[in-house]
Amino acid sequence: EPEVTQTPSHQVTQMGQEVILRCVPISNHLYFYWYRQILGQKVEFLVSFYNNEISEKSEIFDDQFSVERPDGSNFTLKIRSTKLEDSAMYFCASSEWGQGAYEQYFGPGTRLTVT
Amino acid sequence: KQEVTQIPAALSVPEGENLVLNCSFTDSAIYNLQWFRQDPGKGLTSLLLIQSSQREQTSGRLNASLDKSSGRSTLYIAASQPGDSATYLCAVWNSGNTPLVFGKGTRLSVIA
């Protein structure tokens, strides 16, 4: 069964460093998403991406964050200058289409630890 | 602003018991509601998706119902097993191109 994959599974970085989290969505899906979950808290939406551009973003997704689809398979989240409060589990998801009619499939997540 | 609440926060039951997990949402203008399972330190596994026009969905021992007008959904698990132990998350997709809004989840423990 097709699945969303994410790398790395765990990333440790120092405050102020740049990190890139990588995702490979399901191949025939057109909408891609990033969510994050701070330990013990709710899963929160960061950004959605369609047709090579951001379609929606949350207040969390400030200028420190960017997303890119550098090729036909990868979808990346970059954090330019990490802060301690960026420590969280980051989930990538994809769906065949948007508009809420289609199930979102989540990857296993990348645990980001900022020290 | 959509708020999703899940009650109870934690639940412990003996193996074989049938159980119900509750989810409520404040804005009834939703496109769909999705139930997920999350194992400790792991990703989210989609269990069931209910469209706003549907009343329920079933998958194996799981049955999810939706009462959109009252802003409620329930996830019914029949004949619970220790392998069902996990956190169950409810999420709604509002009208328009807005993202999933999640509840905090119910942590289920099924004791053998």
C-alpha cells in the first residue's frame, strides 16, 4: 500500500542552525501538508501546498519557514534559524485533492530537537 | 475559530469491552471528519473518514458516527484488544480550503 515517507526520523540541531525536513508524498497525490506536534499538545497545521505554491498557511508558518517541491517526488520543509520552541514532531501529509473530500495520509514524522 | 474537544482524555478498559470515544466541534460547517490512531512517538494512521453528508462509517471493529448539526462524532470500538491501545485523534476539515483541526486525543489502554 502506498505510504508517505519522511526523513530523517530524528534530527538534533543547535539553536540558530538551518534544518531541512524531507517528505515523499504518495505519488498520485496533488495536495501536500506539513503539521507539527509539540510534545503533549495538539497536532497543528503549518502549511498546505498545491501546484507548486502555498495554498494556505497558519500563523505559526512565519518567515523562518519555507516549503519547496524540488523535484517530482520530494516535498521539503526548511526552518532557517531554529529556536528552542521549534522542537516538535513534524508530520508531512498528502491527499489526492483538497477541499476536504479526500482523506489525508500522514507520514511517520520527524522528531526535531533543538538544543 | 473551530475548536475540537475529545472526551475522555484517557480511558482504561479490560480486554473484550466495547467502548465509545467522543469528539465535539464548535463550528458545524465542516466538509469531513477524520479519526486517526497515533502510537507513542509515531505518526498518524487514518482510521475512518466521514463526509459531512454521511451519518456513519464502518471499518472492521470500528464504527464512527457523525451528527453534524450538534457538532459531535463518536468512535465505537467493539470487542477491544490490547493492540487497540493508542491515542485516538479526531480532526475536522472546515468548509473552504482550510486545513484539518485536531482534538487533543483520547489515550486508550486496553488491559489483557
